[in-house]
Amino acid sequence: MSNTTAPHPLDIGTLVNAVQKNCDISDAQYAGDLTLCTFLLKMRELYRWEHDIPLSQDMPKSEVGNWMNAREHLWEAIETAPFEPLPLPGGTADPFEVSAANRLLAPLGLVYSGGYGRFCKPHFFLGRLLREEERHGRQIFVSDCEYARDLDAPPGMMLDGTIFVRTEALRRWLWERYEEWRWNRRNEAMARAVACYDFERDTEAALRAMTATETETVILHELGEVKVGEALGAAWESLLGDLMRSRGEIMARAVRDLYADCEFTLPGLLERGDPAAIHFYFANLVGMRRKLFPALATGYRAWLENDSLEGMARAAGKGREHWRDLAREMLDLHTQLGDAAGERIEQLIESDAALL
């Protein structure tokens, strides 16, 4: 951080503007990487957030369209702009100096993050600090109201061992999942999760309760990510970089997610024994993760039939060693073959999944 000759108080408006500009620059550089469907959904949600429109309220289509056109013009103007420094008490900081920023902002009831997400897209956000805690030697910031954000707003993030949980982003994501279920009603686990809350009588209260429940699940998953990150090291990021935009990347990310879940998320869910949280976890065990871990879904069905958590606990215990060992084999292959390891890694994951 660069220091001025004398400390100055925080100008929250200037800080919000700087963080939001960095969000806009990041979006300008990376929004084109999204599929059209994903892009439109994320733009609609960003418009809702910017204009503070309630989740249950329809948005004006023509106004959203005009806003999208204006936003794309803005992106064209700033796509090559450098990121803004953070105007903080005592001076300015690089937008990626997150620890230094939060040492100053947390006592003021704010939390900030600036790091890299999927496809190396920079993510920034500034929010109101709801609480700060420590678990397993890790600092955890939980925020609620967000003052600046980019197109993508992940509910949970881990940066240099620090965990950030964004409950406003989580609440919006949960609403999207609820709305999706209302349209098709095909996800039976989601139906069971929704039934644990009184959405029919008081939607807002139900959504608040679901957000509180799932905040804990997000924390558990991120703690697992920290532990897995320490076990796999920087070599894992190199592996992902060489698999980028391939089926192998999707498979590798699924392996890591399952490894993290078997380390913390599932043991935590089973210890809590909260049916709403368990149902929601399995409502989101979809795609590659579900395909690679059929034993877990079998354990869930057994719980539904006989109210015993034993099958899920057994699957999680076996999965912890299985996904750890598989991830290490993947790293060995990458060490041997470098960026030519993709096909062999895909074959390894496909064959290994049959062992669970």
C-alpha cells in the first residue's frame, strides 16, 4: 500500500465507485466468454441488483434491453483500461491487496475481495460485513448487503486461505434455484428441500431461513476447498490451466469439488442432521459430480427409505480417500505429460469412477 503524508478518513462513495469500475472492467474483458444463455441470465440478475428490484417482481423487458445496450457500450470504452487502485484510509492499495484492504475496512464494518475465478476472470466485490469468525485456523468473512459487484457473484470464495461468504449473492442464487424448480418441478430433492420452508405463506421469511441454513453449507465447502488446496498445491492450478475449456477441466473440477465435500461439507451436513440442508445438497448434486459419485446418491436414497445416515457417511468416508488419491494420480500424469495429459486424465477419471 502506498501511504500519504497524513491518514485520511474513508470516503465510502469513492471506494464504491473504484471497486465498481474494476468490476465493470473485468466484465468488459471476460463477458464474451459466456454462452449466450448464461450471459443473458447474468445480465438480468445484474440489472435487478443495480436497480434494487425485489426478487419476486418482474423486470421491465424494454428497460432491461436498453440497459444491456448501454452496458455493452460502456464495456467497449473501458475494456483496455487498467484496474483502479483502492482509495483507503491512509492511502491507496492495489485492488488485489485484499488482506491489507480488509485490515482497514473490517473495523469499519466493510469487507472487500479481489481475486481470480474460473477462466482466470478477476472478481471484485465490496459489501457490508455481517460477521467475522475463525474456524480451523482460517479467517471467515460473512457479508450481506453488497455495494459493488461484477457480472458473476459466487456465494462462496476462498482467497489465500481466507474464506468469503456473500449471503446476498447466496440469497439471489437460492431464489434462482427455487424459481427454476417452480417452473419444472422435476427435481425431487429440491421439492423436499423447499417443503422444509414455508414458501407458500411467507416467501421472504422462507428465503431468509434457507439462506441462513445454506450459509453454513457454503462455509463447510470452502473449508474443504482450503484443505484440498493445501493438499494439492499450486500444481493443481497448472493442471487446470492446461485443461482449460475442455471436458477434462469439467471433470477435474468435479473431482476437486467432491474431494472438498468429502473432507468437510458432507461430514458437517451429517453431523448437523438438518434435513433441509441435506435435501438441498442433493438437489445440487448434478452433472459431472453426480455421474462420478453414484454411491453418494445411493446413500441418499437409503436415508429417504430408512432414515439412516450410515450409507451417506460410508460413501463420504470412502470418497475422501478415493478423490484424494485420484487427484494425486492426475497430478502425476500432468507432471509426466504436461499439456498433453488431457486425454489420459479424462480416461483415468472415467475408469476410476466405476470403483465407487
